[in-house]
Amino acid sequence: MVKFQVHKQKFVSLLLLAFSFFVPQISFAITSQTYSNTISVSIPDNNSAGATSQVSVSSIPSGAAITNFTYGVSIHHTYVGDLRVYIIAPDGTSETIWDNAGGSTDNIYLSGRTTSRFNGLDPNGIWKLKAVDNVSDDVGNIDFWAFKFDYSVTVTVPSINGVSANPNPVNVGVPVTISAQLSGSLPSGYSLKVTFHDGTNWLTTSDTMSAGSNNTYSYTRPQGITQAGSARLYKVEMFNSSGSVVATKQGSITVLEVISNHAPVLTLVTSPPLTIVQNQNFSLSLRATDSDNNLSTIQVNWGDGSNPTPVVQSAIGGQTYTFSHSYSSTGTKGWSARAYDNYSPIASSNQITGSISVTAPPRLCGLSISPYRYS
């Protein structure tokens, strides 16, 4: 974990350039940390409850502490000596900015006033300007008030513990997800981005990663990686709120080239017989072709529970192969044949199927006749 102090200068002097009772005007050199309330609030006469004007601050990072506070106030009243005016911080800390001073003078105009009373406080929350009229007869209004402040905040920057790609290896053009694991939560205003390398240079565009659970971040690249390679690089970078890189970690992906594999085609060269005698040889003539020239085997399953006929290793496409088998039992036997290539994953051809009726040898006068011998 790396810690460092960031001091943000939020001070711009509040300068009251002009004032009108009906339309109070206070002009500022505007920056993002100017807060104000321009709604007029009546101050009750001789009432300790007084009048309150509120301003909400919610945009400051958690852990911020005020280092300087500057304010401006415009109050219309016909006897300012009747008034006590306070600024109250969200935690209840108050600063008296007017304490029954000025006697019979009309109106209070304070501009560019500073105080250290609120130093060290968290600026987030409801700020209040309270005006109390302690004496009867004269009345008035809180017309306008505004404030600015400097603050410092301690930012804890987590480290990038690890990055990963899924799937890895991945085929060219297949979506891939890059993930990063942080040692802690990402500070407000910080971001994680992933950049890919094209094999020659880092791409000029980066993609923002989305937060997941347990301080994980991820980004899915829908188009995947467009070039094959054994170590395609990517990097995950952490950017602070100013856009500077404060941490980086690289990873690599194995990208596989996709080769189009076509299945073999198997054909029956001649029509086999439909009936044979038990123990007589039954033959099939088959031819296989493969447009990728990767033909490996042809396999026949005879359908009688015996092991399939041994495959023809490294079968040459276009040649005719004859497979023979004899059936030891009678009945109808369903046979099938397929061809296979040697690509990974293996592709198989169309399946050719058929059936053969196996009959018992004929008997004549007690003699059993077979195609091979007589008994």
C-alpha cells in the first residue's frame, strides 16, 4: 500500500463587489468549491431561535480535512448592534462572526474573511449561518452567504496484486476477459484501464475496467485478439483523479490461430450383398476423401458385438479399401462405417450404414453344407 498526501487548493477570495437590498450581489472568482445560499431568510425580532440559512457540502472525498476557511456574508438589518451571527460546521463547531457590534448601523457586509476555527474538520455535511436578534423593534434578513475552503486528504493507493486473462490460451477473435486483483479499494476518482499490444506497439486506446467483488476489476474485449502469438501482451494501469498513472502491471495471452477443418467424406464403392451364410466372408468396399488432406482412418463396426475392424492408419484419400468380416451367429446385423482425420479436434465423416441377413448353412440328407467344406 502506498500512501501520500494530496493538498488541494480550494481558496478564492470572496469579494463583495456590489450589494442591493432587494437583489444582493456578491461576485466571486468561481471555482468548483464555492458554496452559497442566496435565498433570503427573515430574522425574527428579539427571538433567541434566530434565523438559519443552510448550505450542503457532499462532493469532498472521504477523509478530507479543512486547512483554511474563507467566507462572505450579506445581512440587511436596520440596527446591526442587535445581532449575533454564527457559522456552524456540520459537526456543531461554531464561529461567531458578529457579536452585537456596530450599534445603530444598517446592514452587515463581510467579504473575504478567513478563520482557522474549522481547520481539521470534515467539510461534508450541512453548514449553517445563524443570525439572532437580541433586541426588539428593528428587523432584517439574511440575504446571502458563501464560503470556500482549502482541504487536504490522505489517499491510500492500493497495489495491483495480479492480472489474468480468461480464457488463456484463446483462439483468434474469441472474446477474452482481463481481470485485476487489487490489494484494497480504489480511491474516489481513480480508475483502472487495460491496454493491448498489437505485437509491435501498444494500442493508443485503453478500455476502462469495471468493479467487481472483493476489489476485483475486469474488462471483456468482445473482438478478442486479432493476431495469433505465444505471448500477446496487455497491461493494466491505475490512473489517479488527475489522469496520471500511479501503478501498472503487465500480463500475456497465448493466442491460437484458428484453422478451418473440413470433415472427410466417405462413400460406398459397390453395393454389398443383403444376405450371406453364417461364417461366410462379408466385404465392404469404401473410399474416403478429405479436402484438407488430413485423412487418417476408416473404421467399420460390424454390428455383432465384435471389436470394430482395425482402422487403416494414414489412409490415403481417394483410394478404395476393402474390409471383410464373417459372422459366427445368424440373424440381421446392422453395420456402419466412418472416416476420420488427424486434426485436433478430430473431425469425422458422414456415417454409412446398412444391414446384412446372416442365415444358417443349408442341410441336405443330414449333410451340412458350407461354402468351404462338406460333412
